[in-house]
Amino acid sequence: MSKTINEKLAIVQTKFKSKKSRFNSFGKYNFRSAEDILEATKPYLLELGVTVVIDETLIASDPFPILKSTATISDGTNAIHANAIVGIDLDQKGMQMPQKFGSASSYGKKYALGNLFLIDDTQDSDASNSHGKTTSKKPVLSGEALIKAKAAIKSGKFTVADVQKKYDVSPAVLKTLK
């Protein structure tokens, strides 16, 4: 009996292992890249008769570009998708514009794949490393949450102060909310 796409994905999710083969010398931690994750999935592709692809779409450009990365596993008939939303920091120092987009693209791909394959980000130093900055216990306002917050403020449902109580809002994003 042939396995369903859900069963095939469950096999990958439960057997999948991807080493953190990269090292960030600035933050002094190991991490895995999207390429590492894709390489680790290759043994399952032929075995299960599936493909994995990643698509990216620019979903917003104002106040800053926002990319939606979609990782898809398909058996040719059925597919399962997982998304990640990433903002591009146009004010990032020390990077050329293509590097800013490339960095956000890589990050989005990695987290879309992580969502698809249920990679536990709490074990990933890249996800928990503060890079020398003070961390907030509140989530950062970005992506879909930013879009929803803007709509709620515009409709009068919430104030900027309400949003700041729930989210860590950067100065650049704060300007766009006012």
C-alpha cells in the first residue's frame, strides 16, 4: 500500500537529522543552514518518492521589504507547505544591498524548512543567541504580526502603546506605526 504525503512527511520529520556544521565566529556558536537541511533531506527524496522545493515571494515593500518563504514537500499529486516571514533590514550596517536580501532569503528558507520538518529551534543557537544584545521576553514585531498590528491600529482597535506592551518594537518599526 502506498503511503500518503502526510505519512511520508512524518517519516522525514521523525528520522531527519541535520548537524550544525557551520560556525559563527562573531557569536561563537554552531548553526545549520538551509543548505545543510536540504542536504540532510536528500536520502529521503528517492526512498519516499517526494521532492522538496522552496519558493520566495516579496509580500510587502513598505516600510521595508518582507519576504515569504514557502517550503513544500510533494509526491507529485499532493503537497504540504510551510511558511516563514522575514523582514529585510535596509539599515543593516556593513552589508551591500544584495547581501541584505541574500541574508534575509537564507534565513527565511532555513525557517520555512524548519517549520516543514519540525526542527526544534530551541536547540539552535542561531535562534536563541542574542549576538551580544540585551534580549526582550516579548516577541519582536515583524512579518505577519506587524501587518496585523498596523491594521489594528488603523482601525482603532489598538493603540501603538498597546502593541508595545505585547511586542518588542524597534525604533524603525515604531516610526511606521505612528
